[in-house]
Amino acid sequence: GELKNQIDDLNASRGKPGITSENDANILRAIAIVTDQLAVEEGKLNDMRDKSRGIQQALEEIERRRNDLIREQAWRQNAVYQSMIMMNGQHTEFNRLLGLGNQLLMARQGLANVPLRLPQADLDKKQTDALEKSRRDLELSRLKGEAKERLRLSYAADDLGLTSDPQFQTGRQELINNGLAEWRNNEANKPKAKGGKTEGEKTEDVYKRLIKQQKEQIALQG
């Protein structure tokens, strides 16, 4: 910059006519002073470059941590959502098993209370179907909301031959998923009771509350 130009000018003046040895010595001393100043300026410039590099690295680290937190938050939200789906499925299965347990208990109590039973006649198809329907209706009466609709759809799939066997899984799942989607749409379109919420809205509220808690925890950790 400017100091380097001064050094160049001083060096150029040394070769001009009329310069005495004393003048030349003074020029050399001036060059030495300016050279020292230039070294100081270059040192400051290097320090500034080092600081700038450090600031840039710190900014990159902050950006990396921010991206990591965003990914972690997305992972936590997905984990909560998957957990809620699993909990709903387990709740439905628990209710089904509880109903079967109650049936077995009632059957055992019936056998204990009747010392001797007469041989029972074989049922025809109409009677068997009616008995099966009564069992299903009993199971459905124990449930409500989406769990009840899911069980009803599983019965419908069974009646169509779309059983739980692996070769029927795709068709069975599509039938149940479509039916649940239709049920949710119908529920959403129903006029709401004043101050009341549907089961789907209650589940959504729980999910939103869990997500809010996760965000607050991440903010505290950061």
C-alpha cells in the first residue's frame, strides 16, 4: 500500500544526481523506519485475517449445530408420532384380547354352574352366522371411535376372504385404511357439539402438546 510506495520512492531517490553520502545515509534510515512500519502493518493485517478466519469457523460451527438440532427435532417428532400410532394399535389389540378373556371366563363359569349338559345339536349355517354376528356385535360394543371402526373393518375384510394371511396383507390393509379414511372424513364433517371435540381432535391435541414439550426441552438443552 502507501508505505510500500514510500519505500519505492526513497530507493528511487538514492540514485539521483547530487545525492551526498550523508543524504544517502538519511534515506537509508528513512527506509528502515518505513520498513519497520510496514512490518507492523502487515502483522496487524495477519492478525485481522486470523481473527476473521476464527469468526468464520465459529459461524460454520453454529450453523452445523443448528442443522443438527433441526434434524434431531424432526427425528423426535417422528418418533412421538410413530409411538402414538403404535399405542393406538396396542390399545385396540388389548381391548380385543380383553374381550376374548371375558368370553372364556364366562364360558368357564357356565360350565362350572351346570354339572351336566345335554349333547348340543349341530348348528346350521344360518344359526352359525347369527351366532358369529352376535359375538362381533358384542366385541364392537366394547369399543368406541376409531378403534371400533377399525375392528368393524377387519371383520368386513375377513368376510371378503382378506384374512391376516401374508398373501392377503396388501388388499386387507388397503381396505381397512380406505375405510378409516372415509370414517375420519365423515367424523370431521359432522356438526360439532358446542364445546365438544371428536376423538380425532383429542388425539391431535395430545400430539401437539407432546411436540411442544419436545421443542421446549430442545430449547433448554441448547
